[in-house]
Amino acid sequence: MGQEVEFSELKGNRIPADVVIIPCFGGWGNVPLQQAQDLKPIIEGIQAYLDSNGIKPIVSPHRRAPAHFPSPPSLNIQLAMITEMLGIHKTRARRFAADLETLCAKNPQVKWLLIGLSNGADFVDKTMELISPTTSARVFAIEIAVPFWRGVCNYENILRFDNNGKDPLPNGELEEVFFAALKAGINFLTSAVNGEWQGWERAWHIPAHDYPWEEIGPAVRAFLQRHLVLNFQTGYH
């Protein structure tokens, strides 16, 4: 993994990179990147591809919840997180979109690549919908397994994956999602009782919800080539 800077640390500084890669994690959105075994290989693959084309990237994870959330529990924060996940409001997405607008204005040489998985993909899609047309010309997104309750926006600067229709979460196969959630709840409670605290992201696994870099890499590289690499090679930013 190359240079990593927390998104909150970008404000007020000139960004020494051509592309800022912003991972938006699934679940509560607060897992450390080094522990995000679903997104980490994808981020590393993207970094390597950009590096190989002479483009300097940095990785700047965005966290939707505090590092230790939901322990200790905070009912207000939990309700705010859950209701935003379900699309009842867009509080954090609006805040993130506003931060992106400011950073884009201060760093006109930089392109931005948002990468979201599951709830993180839902968050990325909301953000893409909220940013201005001027900013969206420099912001690109890779959305992996957007949950079925999100009415996605269809922009050409978004690449979206649903495992060729096999992933039940984006395709609304409620029975499989329900049983996966039930099994996750049992695993989560069992691990807590046994003193082996297991995060919700580790406990919950939906069949066909895996996206190995080896499988999605070709489509991602083609997307990056079209929207980023060619622009930098031709000098058009």
C-alpha cells in the first residue's frame, strides 16, 4: 500500500498527488483500511495501475462513523447512521459532498476516485448525486454492490458492479439477505458471549458478495484508462 492520508487531514493542505483515491467502506464505514480485506486488494490494484502509467495517487479513507463505533454504544449516532443507510436523509453524504467541493476548488490539478462497497457504495452514489456539475467533471466513482433500496444515479463517470446479477444485495433477493443477516446476528452474539468480539463486517457474509481484484480488475483498468489515464497522457485535466 502506498501513501495513505486520512480524508479529514486533507483539508487546508495542498494535495501532492494527481489522483486521490477515497475508499468508503461497507458496514458502519469505519474499518481501518489494512483490515478491509474486501476493498484493500482493489485499492492496491488501482494504485499499481495508476503508478504504472506515471500517475501519482494517494489513498485517503473516509469514515462515516467514529473509529470505535458502535462501542461504546450511542443510540443517537446509531439511529442517524441507520436512517441514512436506508435513504431517509443524506446528512453525512451532504457534508462529504461539501468537503469535496471545497477540496476540488483548492486543488484544481487533482482528480478524485471514490470507491464504495455495499453501504459505502450507497454513500458514494448519494455523494455523486449531490456534487455540482463542475465538481463532478473531476470526480469518478466505482460502486460495488449498491444495496437494492438505493435508486442509483446513472452517470458515465460511475462504474458499478453487482457480480453479473448474482449478488443478492443489489438485486433485492430479500430471502438470501434476510438469512445472511440472521446468521450474522447469531455469529456476532456468539462471538461476544465467548469474549471473541467480532465486528459486524466480519460476521455478515452474503453469498456472491465477494469481488476479487482478479475478476473485476480488467473492467476497473478499462474505466481508469478511459477517464483518468488518457486525460493525463494528453495533458487535459
